[in-house]
Amino acid sequence: MEEIAALIKQIDNNPNDIQSMMQLAQKYAEINELEQAAELLEKIIYINPDALDARNILAQLYEHMEKYALAAENLTAVLEKNRYRDWE
């Protein structure tokens, strides 16, 4: 819990700290706080729509939460971004 509190404080001090948000999302997922983890990952994607790692993890969380349409939406976004990236 100390790690979670420290990460929350870090994010409060720097609301756009994507690295801390990713770490906090991982901690939430580890303790089965999947909704909180998903909210953080959504925020990361809002800040950086090209955050494919966040989208991929979010898709996995949604699948685990049996929110299959949201999982598919995020996986499709990852595939679309990767498709265009391969051609650059």
C-alpha cells in the first residue's frame, strides 16, 4: 500500500506522469482493483493516444472483466496503429 500511496502522490504532483500512472495501474491490477486500473489506462490513452502498451494492457483487463466489446475496440486500435507503423 505504501507504493500505491507514493504513486498517487507522484501523480497528484504531476498529473501527466504516464510512467507513474502505468505503474499504479499495474499495482491496482495486482490487487484486483481492475476498474481503477482501467481508469488510469484510459487516462493515459487520453493524454497519449499512441500509448499502445496502455491500450494493449487495457484490452487484456477488459477481457478479464468480460467487457469484450471494449477489449476488441482497444485491440483493434493497437492493430491499426501497428499496421501503419510497419509501413513507415
